Amino acid sequence: MTNFVTPEKVLKNFKAGMNTQEMAVVFNIPEYTVYWLLNNAREQERENSNNSALAAKRKQAVEIGEGRESLSLPEIH
């Protein structure tokens, strides 16, 4: 059975400190293939990430009219 190089395997080695050139030598594949696999793995990781920031729910003070008296505008000479 052939041991295929997967995007997950490349990402794991990258996070462990290996660079694309080192992985190309170890896996015996061209460096551009390693880079392509790494890019795919990182894209999958971003898509599957649940760490996305939540949208702000609070309106700006200027929008709702609160605290306008404390806002200072620059003087134009």
C-alpha cells in the first residue's frame, strides 16, 4: 500500500517546524506540491474554524445620539 502525502500531514509537519523545502526532501515530492498541499490544508482549517469573531451588536455613540456633547470636532482655519 502506498503512503500518500495528505494536506493534513503537511500541515502537521509545518506546525512542528518543518519548512516546505525540508518536507519536499522527506516526502520525495516537488516543493511546489508541498506548498500546494499546505495551502489546501490551511484553507480547510480556516473553513472549518469555529473561532470567527462575532459581529458587534452595539451601535456607535454618534449613530444613536448619546454623548454628542462630549465629541470634539477639529477646527478648520
